[in-house]
Amino acid sequence: MEKREFARFSIELPVSFSGNRITGGGMISGLSLRGCTLVSDDLIQTGTTLTLHIELPGQYAPLKVELAEVRWANGRDCGLEFARLRLEEKERLQRFMSALTRKAKGGGAKQTG
């Protein structure tokens, strides 16, 4: 089995998104520094590019991913790769992921892959 380059966590976070002729919402079910798994009632096709607003717990504002590309889609699920984040947003994501890593080592969050 191939090991992922970045730790991925099983998590549920509300998200809103917009892109070419699509606007909607859903839940992030897996998150890493490089991308996420999105579950939505909106059918999103592979190759679509989206802007994401991910609600992080305890944060004053949603995390904004300026450009995410849909790498795969299967029914309501799709895998997104983060193509462009502003530096401050990338740093917020890194801090959040570091907190999840500490929590996982202490028995809280569930790390996958």
C-alpha cells in the first residue's frame, strides 16, 4: 500500500464552494495539507476548479482556498487538490493540521493513510 506524502485526517467540516457555473456546499470528510475529500449533493466533475471556504472549529473566519482542482469524483464524493492558497491561509491550515496531529497522538483525532 502506498503511503501518503501528507497526513490525512478523517474529519467533518462544513464547506461552501463556488466555481465555473457551480455554487454549493457540503462537508469535508478528509483533510490534508495538500487537499481534501468533499461530500456534496452537488454533482462535481473531475477537472472542475473551485474556490473553497472551509469552516474550521474555533476560527474567526473560514479558511479560504483560492483554487482547488477536482482530481476524482465518485457520486457525492470528490477529491480536491489545493492548487493555490494565500500564505496566511496556508499557515492557518498548517497550524490546524499540527493541532490535529497532536490530538491524534493523544488519542483524539483519527489519522488515515
